[in-house]
Amino acid sequence: MHAPMLVQQWRTTLIRALFPAGILALAATAASAASAASEDDVRAAFDQFVKAQNSHDVEGVRELLLDSPNFLWVTRAAPIWGREAALKRFESLYQGTWKLTPDMQNLKAVLVSDTTAQLYVPITFNIGAAGHPAPDTPFLMNQTFVKTPTGWKIANILPIPVPPLAAAPAK
């Protein structure tokens, strides 16, 4: 065989060998970009949730909670099932002090699937009766988001209270 023909065959073989790898790399890059975009969408939905909560906007919160009897919010060790029951509870809490301050630097949103995401964020709650001081209470907020035709919705809210640090033993 002539050298130019061998070079051509070598190029063809190399292209055939590398083409599938290139396609896989491109697909992985696209999937990673889609995942990052979806995680950003979940973060944005959580940000809207916090803004609606802090402005005591029941309708804004309604738009972000999954409209399902299986929506779950565990509060003060009691389960609240369903979006409407949760909204009633929020409405009563909004009569007093109700403020959320998430630590956005430590927020983590993870896609579990194309339509489900888990969100974790340390958060400070200020909850109190109207006209009374509301102490800072730290929690670890966990939420599950479900992607619907109208966007990401919160399917559950599971705040875990951070226990106070134990006092140092007396010397």
C-alpha cells in the first residue's frame, strides 16, 4: 500500500474509534448543563418560597406548594398533610412574627431524577406571637421538590431543629 493510502485508512479508523467517545462526552456535557440548570431552577423556587413566607403572602406560598393531599409538612413533631391544611397553618402563623433566614451559601440542591430534587439548607426561624420578641431558632431545612408542568413545586417540608450546644462540664 502507498503511504498516503495508509494515512487515510489510519485517519478513518481513528475517526470511527473516537466518534462514539466524542458523542458520549457531548451528551455528558449536555446532561451536566441540564442538571445544573434544573438545580438553579430549584434554588430559584426555594428563593421565591422564602420571599413569599417572609412577606406573609399566602397566595405566593400556595403557588409553590404541590397541590396534593400527599403534600407533607412536619412541624413541631406533628404532620400536616395536604396543601390546604398547610396554608391554613401558615396563615395562622403569619398573624405573629414569622421570618425565615436561610444560609444560602450552604444551600444544596440535588437532582434525584429529572422530576425530583432534594434541597437542604441551614436556616434560622423567627417565630413568635404578635408584638412579642421572636428568638433566633436554628433549623436544618429539608425539602423535596417535584417538577410539574407549571414548574418546581415543594412536595414536603421537613425542618429539623438544631439542638442547643451542651454546656461544658464544670471543672
